[in-house]
Amino acid sequence: MTPEHTSKEFSILSYIDQNSDATQRQLSEHVGVSLGTINILVKRLVKKGLLKIERMQPNSIRYFLTPSGLANKLERTYGYIVRVYRELLVYQQQIAAAVSSIQKANPRKKVCFYGPNDEISQLVEAVLDTTELPAELYKEHSLSTFTQMFSPSDIVLLVWNTEDETALKERGFICENLLSVLHV
């Protein structure tokens, strides 16, 4: 079985776990595949013993996760959480290494992170909260306010938004794109 099918099957199990009255059309929209593919995947899940179908009326059915289906969903969820957590730890290590490298190359300059308030800024904030890295995060400052606060000769920036990177470089700031450091 291809990983694509297993992820689609997981998506079906998750959706049905939350919406037992789901229709095949809703499943099709949620998973992003045709009705015919949903029909095949649902039958496969029934055959595997992960899903049960109960006829409510001649034209109405209800889906139920079997105990095996629930266990399978939980196992896959656990595996996903572990993989994501491990990736986050690797990213945190890469961020710390990037700051250390920049600090060594520019000993008299302050290292700052600059970018939008998004998932990347949350990751950076978590790294800064749990380590003693010599760096600061600026995520809610406008570009003009930020450039008034600092001189290009005083800081080196790690940014993750290419528009910010371009604008800051045009103003003479040394910038490195954090996403290239993270190997995303």
C-alpha cells in the first residue's frame, strides 16, 4: 500500500471519528479525492476491520470506527506527533547553531530574528525561551519602526520572509534567511 493511500485512509478515519454521520461526498471533499476513490478506500477500511458501515435507511448509512479502527487512528496519531516533535527538536538545534555561527562571525553585532508573527516566530520564540542564545526576536514591529530602532552596523538578522529580507538588505542590513538555515 502506498503512503498516499495510508494518509488518505488516516484522514478518512479521523474525519469519521469526528463526524459519524459523514457522507461519502463530505469524505471526498475532506480528503480531496473523487467519490469513486472514497468508495474504494472505505471498502478497504471495512475489509481491514477498521470501519463499520450501518444502514440507517435505504439511502442513508452511518460509519463507525471499530475498536481496531480507533486503535489504528491513535497509533498513527501518536507516530505523527513523535515525528513532528523530533523535527522540531532538529529545527531548534539548527536555529541554535545558526545563532552561534553568526555570533562567532560577527562578535560585535547583535543577532536578531525579524519576521511576521506566525508558526516560525513561535518556533524561534520557543527556542529563545528554552536556551540562553544571545539573540532577540522582533515579530510585531513594522519595518520602518524596526529600521529606526537599529543601525545596520549594529546587528545581523535572521529573517524568514523574503520580502522583509529584500527590504532590509536594501537598507544595508546583513540578513540570512532562516528557512535556508533550517533546510526546510
